[in-house]
Amino acid sequence: MIQKLHDQLQSLGRVAVAFSGGVDSTLVLKFALDALGAENVVALLAVSPSLPQSEKEDAVALARGLGARIEMLPTEEVSDPAYQANAPNRCYYCKDHVYRALRKFAEQNGIEHVLDGMNAEDTLDVRPGRAAARELKILSPLHDHGFSKQDVRFTAKALGLPNWDKPAAACLASRVPYGTSVTPKLLSQIEQAEAALFDLGFRELRVRHHGDVARLEVPEAELMRALQKREAITAALRAAGYVYVTLDLAGLRTGSMNEVLKARAA
């Protein structure tokens, strides 16, 4: 599996990697660097209000630590009315802006191929952004060669990647219920809220935005700890602008905002 992926990358010549700092795109970047050399690889980080500042800083440091050139590309999805409307296909408009920016950079720099970090399990959830990737001919080597999430983490650990066990992340807009307009101000509020909770020692969480209500999701194993820190959590989230603070007893679920779509379809 790894050898076939390596051979594929070697055949591409020069590549740009859609890089977020997550373990998937980091593994793709590492494979590309090993197969092609740093002179033939560039990491491209899409920057907008939907990306937390801490994630941007970590991604830049990580890419440079691997010896990769990294370019930060401002993207304009938050200014797009179709994105702001936050319909269930919002991710399509987001990825359309992001991949077009990456594709434009690649073409301007004589790079034919743009790679992303989609793995073989990423099609199991609601992911409208995949249509944009197909339209813009973005390659997904981990998916194509059958890397599961577990395969990705195992391989990243074996290769010594420092973020092999980093919790999965998602853009800040994924905290907003469909139909609620996504604005830079709202995204900033969510970023502030989550940053405050990370400062309290939580490693993995989501603050789901429901108007005046913040619905906190943490892993089930952390529920008791969250209750023990309820006063500090409440103070932090109220400081971020929320009036009411709730703890979701079902725990952290990736893509939990999609549950309403599945319920409607049932």
C-alpha cells in the first residue's frame, strides 16, 4: 500500500499539497517530500476566518519542521452569500473557494497536481465538498490507496510525525446549525470560546453555536471532568458572548450538526 502510493507520487513530478496541519494532510505531505524531494513540493494552507489562529500557527510550524515550503493563501468563502446562507451544502462552496485558490497558485507556479488528505473513510459522513474536489481534479492518494483513519495514524506514528495522535479538527463553521448565517463575527466568537476551553486543559472539544446557547461537546471520558470544571467553563463561554451554557451528554461526535439531516431523511 505504501509502496504503491510512493510510486504514484514519484510519477507526478511536482505537487502542491492542500495542507491543514491535521494528521491526514501531514502524512500526504511527508510522503510527497520523501518521494519527490522538498524542491518539488509545496504545502498550501487556506486562510480565512473559519481557520483558528492557533491552527494556522501550528500548521506553519509543522510544515517547516518537516522541511517543506509552505504558502498561506487567503480565501474568500466567508464573503460568498451562498456560503453565508449555511445550507447543508455549505461545504461545497467552502471547498470550491479553497480548491480554486490552490489550483490557481499551482497553475501560476507550473504545478499540475494538487493533492489533499482525504482518507478511505472520509466518504462515510455528509461531505458536499468532495464534489468541488472532483470538479477541480484534486487527487486524494490516501483514499485511492485504501488508507483508513487507523492506517493513517499508525503510519504517521511509525514515521515519527509529531501530530500522529492529534484529534480530528474541522472548520469553525461546522459548529453552526444549518440555516444560521455564517459571519466572521460569529466564527470569531466560536474561536474565542473554544480557545478558552483549551486553556482549561481540554484537548478535544466542540462548542456548537445555538444563538445565545453554547452546546459543549467533549469526549465521553471527559464528561465528568467537564462537570467538575462547570464554573470555569460557564465563565469562559459567557465571556465569549453566550448567555446559556449546556453540556451535551452524548459526548463529542464528529459532524454532529449533520444528525438533523439524517433524522429528517429517516
